[in-house]
Amino acid sequence: MESSYFELALKERRIGFMVFDANLVLTHRHLKYTNYFPQERVLKYQTSVWDLIPELVGQEEIIQLLLQGKRKRHVLERLNRVTPSGKLEYYDLVFMPVKPRGASANHLLCLVNDVTAATAMEQTVRQKDYELRLVQAQLLNRNDFLSDSLLGNSERVQEVREFIGKVAVYNTTVLLQGESGTGKSLVAKLLHNSSSNPRGPFVEINCAAIPATLLESELFGYEKGAFTNALMSKRGLLEEADGGTLFLDEIGDMPQSLQAKLLTFLETRRFRRLGSTREQSVDIRLIAATNKDLQAAIRQGEFRQDLFFRINVVSITLPPLRELGDDVLVLANHFISVLRFDLKKKITGLTPAAQSKLKAYSWPGNVRELRNVIERAMLFAAGERIDAGDIVLYEEPEMGAGGEERFSLDIPDGGLSLEDVERDLLRRSLQKTHGNQSRAAQLLGLSLDTFRYRLKKFGLSPQSFR
């Protein structure tokens, strides 16, 4: 009776499950989603979690923490699979430790939730939201709602606006250059949304954030059996971007072996999935971005010159915030007007002293850093305007006695809690590593699990720093 009720509950909630023993070998399963879990492999039972869920490769430490009871749950969101009929489906996976009756060690429970319908609804809502904002912007005769970095009255910002206006409607390849935080991702989105096909998909990938061994399969996709954990075919980002724009952020960090394959695609507009002999073609616009000096990388043998010529059809260097003069105040006031509602603060602007302090700073983190500084200042501000004492700025890194980098902290008059310092150190490490959690954790001398715990504690998302 209890079993039948349990099966009924799983059916109604659209949830499947699997249980793996302490050796991470399959012991129980509910075959609701045979599209996600290949049935012929599942029925054999002696299948490891790595074979069934290849996305877990590289997350062995987290799985061991679950089995040891040191972590309560782990979630993989929006994993996609292509069904035998060609339909794209999305799943959320939740992993939890369980200890069956009579067992001496924890087992691993995996709940599988079909979120295809919810994902489609979210995509529709995002599209409708964009369409509404586009109409509003057109009525106001402005399109800078898409990008905070395009606010401003300086000549350099006007040059960026004119560049976008000239090249957006053409399907040519664009290279965006500039320091981290200058708005390259936002300009790429604006180019897409101002193109002749703004309803097409905009697909973004950060070449520095994905291990070199996985980047090729992410970009080109793979066929079932192409490598050990390729249990099903998967579309790559080239296919996902068909009819729209593919944005390759931090292309300067792309491995040379993959640079050659990307060059071939750009020259022929054809590619093959890993493990496939069938060529495919897609209609995409490529936008690439980097904060590196690609000419120097070419001289050092780190970047292909022929690929540079191919992506450098049209290029622009986005100006750093320190070169925009009074635009820093335009942006600061914009952030105040946006954040005052989220933070429920009745702050209307900046005092003259605060304005002077913002204009005198060099802004190594550019617009991204400015937003964080304004948000923090709004939390401390006691009056209706932000004063200089409310603004906490990190100075340029100085070299310590041993040659290591150190920083100085400007403490506001109202004081500063240790939690504020910890939060800012986490932000600073993510800014420096462009959202790479492993490198950021090493900078702070923390284990990756401890670093992730602290990010969750303060509600920080690595994606927002990429």
C-alpha cells in the first residue's frame, strides 16, 4: 500500500529518483525519465553515478561531502537532454545523503525533476519582459536601458553608442576589447538586441570559466559514445545559438587546440559534433570579447594570428571608468535610483564630498565595482544623501615586504563590521578572478567548499562577476 502511494506521489509531482550505494553504484531506481537516464544502462544496475550523470565529473569532492554527511544537498539546475525524437528537455537534479535501514554508511539519493515546461515559461516571460522594455525605451527615444555602462555624456561613451548604431544591423563578427567590468557583455547584448533578428537566441559562454577539457564539447556538442561519459547526444552552444548570436567572452583564454577548430568553423560556417561524421551548418552572428592584449598574446605564441584576423573584422575598445570624467557621477546616481527601491532606502543622491571622492578614485573594477560601492554606501548612509564617509574604497594593490599583494581599506566614520570586510574580500577575489571560484578560494586561502559556503552565506553569485 505504502509503495503504491509513493509511486502515485512521484507520478503526480513529476519526479524520478535513483539511489547509489556508498561506492556510488546504482542500487534502486524509478524509471520515470528514461529520456534522461538511458534505460539500457539503468537496468544493468552495476552502473556508477559518473556514467549516468556525466555533469558530476569534477565535483567528486562535493559528492564525498554528501556521503560523509558534511553537506545536506547539492543541486544541478537546468541540465538539458535531447530525446530520441529530437525534443530538448530540461531537468533539475537534487542530491542528498540517505542512510537505509541496516546500512553502515550513507547512500546517495538523486531526485530528478522535469522542468521543461517551467523553463519554457521562464523563457517566454523573459522574452515578454524584454519586448516591454524595448517598447518603453523606444517611446523614451533611448536604448541605454540595456546597459549601465552606456549611460553618460562623455565623448568616449558617445563613440560606443555610434559604433553600436553603425554595426548592429550587419551580421559581421565583432571583437569587444577592454578591461574587466567595462560592460563588454552588456554591449554584446545590445548589439544582439539592436540587430536585424533580436528575437533570435543570445547564447553566452565564458571561455575562462570552463575547463579546457569541457569547452570543446560545450561549444560543438557531442554524440552518444563520443567519450566515456557521453551516454546521450547533446547539442552544443553553436546549435543553441542558431538564428541568433553567440557571445564568446574571454576568447583570449581559449586553448590553442580549440582556436584552430573555431577558425575552421568561422571560415566554413560548418562543424561536426564530437564523435560525429555528419557536418552541420548554423546561421549565427559571432561576438567575441577579451580583456587581454591579443597582439601581445600572438607574439607570445598564446593566440593564433589567423584567428585574430578572422574575429577582428570590426572591433572597439570600451573605455575604463577612470577615463569617463563626470560620467562616474551619472552612473552613481543611476545606481542610486535603481537600488533605492530594492534596499528600501530614501536616498536621493550624493553630497559634494562624496562626488569628489568618487571622481578621484581610479576604479580598477570599473562599472561593476562602482555598483558594488554604491550599494554598500547606501546600506551605511544615515541621511538622504550619500556622504564621503559612507563610501568604502579599496586602493590599488600595494606590495608587501615579501612581494605579496596587500590592500588598504578606507573605514567609514560609522565603523565597519567584520562581516562587511568578509563580504568585500569575497567580492574582491571574485572580481580579480572573473568569477572563477577555485582561483578565488586559493587567493583567500580557503577550501573550495568553505568558499562556496561563504558565498551562499552572503548571497553572492560568481556568475555576476564573469
